[in-house]
Amino acid sequence: MDEIAIDAWRDALDVMTRFVGSWSFDRVIEGQATMRGIAVFTPLDTERLVYREQGDLTLANGTALQAEREYIFASRDGGFEVFFKENPPRLFHVISLSASLRGEPSGSAGHLCNRDYYQSTYSFLADGRFVIRHVVSGPRKDYTMVTTYTRLAAPVTARARKSQPG
């Protein structure tokens, strides 16, 4: 699949709608690992999306692994909630979005997991990409993880190819 550029994120109400579809992602877990893969947001119902990522995780020592993760994103006024995909779903954090000085939406939230604290920031860029940054600190964890998402072009179907000139 090819990556495509899309126009800027317009506002907080736009974010959940624009998530739907496939994204490539590049992740850096500083000093520990990198990961590249595909993330897909699929509607679960009118207010929620299932997020599923799969990719290749490479540890700092060179070990390569397949990795995957799932969340549920739920729409809320001025932002969204992110849940761990468990039964029942467990809240990870609530993101309230506001415009940056450049007019791009962003938001952040904290989450205490046992005694480790996650400070998460979502930034929506003018070129259509978005970035999630988690700064994790505590007695068991101490790292920063930055993931950049770029929209993937939809595959061209046989029907679409027939209607294209050339």
C-alpha cells in the first residue's frame, strides 16, 4: 500500500471520523526498540472504533519479533477516550483536544498503571499525519515511546482500474 498525504486535521470533531482506515506507523521506544507496521481503525458502532496494529518489533539487541495490540477509541465531546480491548473494556485515558498555536488539534492525558505513570500526548499535524508520544516513568518502567502515523492509500480495485484512463 502507498502512503498518501491528506489535508490538515480541522478540529476535535473531525478526529474520530478521520481515524477510520489504514495507517502505516513508525515507532521508537528510546534505547529499547523500534517498530514498523500497519494500524487499522474500524468502526465498532456509531461512537466507537477498534484500533488494531500489527508490525515488526526490533529490540535494541537486534532480536526481531511480530507484535500486535488492540484498543477501543470512543467518541466524546471535544475529544475521545481510549480503552484497553479487554472484557469489559478498561479505560486507558481520556483525551480532550484543543487547537495549538498553528491551529492543529492536540491533547494529553495521564494514566497510572500500578506505580508507573504514563503521560500521553496526541498531536495532529498539518500534513495529515498524527503522532502519539508516551513518556513512562516509575519503579518498573522508564522510557519514551513516539509513534508517527501516515495514512495509507486505499488499494485500487479491479472496478476502479477499469474506469481509469490509460
